[in-house]
Amino acid sequence: MDVQYVRFVLALLFVLGLIGLLAFVLRRLGLGGVRISPAFRGNARKTERRLSVGEVATVDTRHRLVLVRRDGVEHLVLLGANSDLLIESNIEAPDQPPSSDAASFQQTLRTAGEQKP
């Protein structure tokens, strides 16, 4: 009877090991997925939040691109296992009107294009 318990425990450990191995392989292939807590989503509360995560994109198994919105301005950040990198900052959010700096820059581009022969 004791042999049956030992076999049961060994079989259970074997199955749990196979599940762990499958999870490890899926993570290495980039199929693990990223779960974002509802507390970090922009629509978690009815009050307007200043900080939210717009989108998350998996680059590879160790890197994620995250679009973070703060006060109507978006920032693109590359998150890695050992380091983080700011790719682009002060991106105008789509629901915000362009700032006067952006409008003056666009006007400068238009006038420069008109002056070409």
C-alpha cells in the first residue's frame, strides 16, 4: 500500500514538472502574454486619471513597448529585463488639440516647402 502512495506522488510531481516545462517553453517563445491589472488601465475609475497605460506590445521574449499617457501627453518606453529606454516623449495624445509649438512647426514646414524652386 505504501508503494502506491509513492507512485502517486511521483506521478503528480512528473505531471507538475511537465506543466512547468510547457509554461517555460511558451514564455521563451513569447506566447506568455502580458496581463495588465485593471488598476493600471485608463478606464478603471470614473474620475479622470492623470496616468494610464495606452497600449503594450511584445517585441520579443524580454522586451515590451509601452505607451504611457500622462496629462494628455504620451511617452513610448521600451521595457527590458535589465534596462528601460525612453524611445519617444511628448507625443501629442490623439484626443488633445495640437499645441502651438506643433502648429508653428507645421507652418514652418509648409513655408519651407513653398520656397523650394
